[in-house]
Amino acid sequence: MLVGFGFLGAFINAIVGGGGLITVPALLAVGLPPATAIGTNKLAAATGNLTSLLTFLRAGKVDWRLLLPVLPWVFAASVCGAFAVHLISPQILQPLVVGLLVVVLVYSLWKKDLGRVHKTVANTQKRKLAAAGLVTGLGFYDGFFGPGTGSFMIMALLFLGMDFVRAAGSSKLLNLTSNTAAMLTFMWLGSIHYIYGLIMALAMMAGAYAGSRMALSRGTAFVRILFIMVTSILILKNLYDLL
């Protein structure tokens, strides 16, 4: 079960994020406590994100120069989020997450040309600071809870003028940073099941490579459609959990 769900989760996550929607429930289903399931997922997801990042990087679809200055903030915020999950239930964020996902979905459907082509926009200091603040906040959220992080990060990068494929590739650098920070924190807190984590990690490496290759070959139109589908599923899943 961990192999199949790990592959599928990483495949989807490599393209548009949202893989935690599949992998975290799988880890809970084998009997792990919530904090340990989240920590174990960080271990597996870090390997998948590294595989995706290297694949997109080789294709020239990662804008690492733009993102490099914000990585330390994302790392630190994710560490704080990983500590917080041991003190506060992640479920308190679900109503906010649902609201934000609805905004992302509506905007994506309304703005039909969003992310279709990579374009240079006037990235003013104010615009860069807003994007930096957003991805830093997402670093905390990724360490604390996680589902939906990829969708939010891609939207933040679309806001900076990237197309869907470049945004998907660049988001992996942010995701890898926050995953690694959270993983190290969960390791320190003893909240990782290494056997399950490594089994899922191997499957997620394969899934991440396959997903990244498909995103690169199918292009922005395919990624946009999948982005809308996964965001819709995330909304329904979070609404179901709230009821």
C-alpha cells in the first residue's frame, strides 16, 4: 500500500503539489499517530521533491536565482511549524485553508491565461516582498500541516509571472527546503517511522521522476488542468474533514 500510494502521491505532487492528500492518509492507515505520519511523510516527500527538482533543473525550469534569498526564511519557518504541530492540532487551520483554496481555484478559473506563458512582469520591491512573505508563511504551514502547500506555492510563483511548468519546477526548490527543515525537526523530536518512511521514499522517487517528465512533455495546458483538478479535490477533502 505504501509503495502504490507513495508513487501516485509523488507523481501528482511533482506536477502540481497536493501529494500529501494521498500519502498522509496512507501512513495513518497503517497505524501511525498523526504527528508521526506527518513526520514520516516529510522524510519520504523530501526524496520525491529532490528527484523532481533535479529533473526540472536539468530542463532549465527552476528560477533558483530569484528564490535563493528567501530559502533561509522558508527553512526557519518550516522548523517553527514542525515544532508547533506537537503543541497545537493542525485542524485549527482547516477553515482558513479551505477559504484560501477556494480563492486559488476561482482565480485560476477566472484568469484563463494565467500561467500559459512565461512572461517578464514588473517585479517591484513591494511585489517581491509580498511573494517572499507568502512563501515564508507557506514554509510554516508546510512544517505544521502540509496539504495544499504545493498549490499555494505555485500560485505565488504565477503571481511573479512564471508559466505553470516553470512555477511547478521552481516550487520544488521551496518545497524541498521546507520538507528538509521539517524532516530534521521531526527527526530530532523522534516522530519519524524510518522503515515506513524509506519504503515510501523509494516509491516517491520513482513517482516524482515520472510526474516531472510528464509535466515537461505535456506543457502548461496540461499542468493547468491538473492544478485545477487537484485544488478542487483538496477543497472537497478539507470540507469533508470539517463536517
